[in-house]
Amino acid sequence: MQPGTDLSVITYGAVVPRALQAAQKLEREHGVKVELIDLRSLNPFDWETIAAFRPQNNRALVAYETR
């Protein structure tokens, strides 16, 4: 998990490294701070993280990969 205040991205699997790169680029180039939640860290469920997840920014993006 990476803290952020402007956008929340929820993802898992192969998309995590790409989402992290995108988050870093957004911060570096535009000053956008992205909260990144890796669903793999929620198994077994991390109820504290789930309960605390209330996008402070009202912006959330779910990123996943499909075939």
C-alpha cells in the first residue's frame, strides 16, 4: 500500500508494478499523490485497511488485467 491524497487506485497481480510506476510519474510530473492499494495485501483480509479505505479525494480507480 502506498499513501496518497488525490486519487486511490485499487489493483492486484501484474498490474501492481505498472500502477506504481504510473503513480510515481503522476507525482513527479503533475504533483498528483496516488494512494495505491494492492489487493494481494488483503489476504487474509486486512479489515483495518478495508475499514480505513474511504477515498479522501472521492476518486477511485480499479485497475485489472484481463485476457
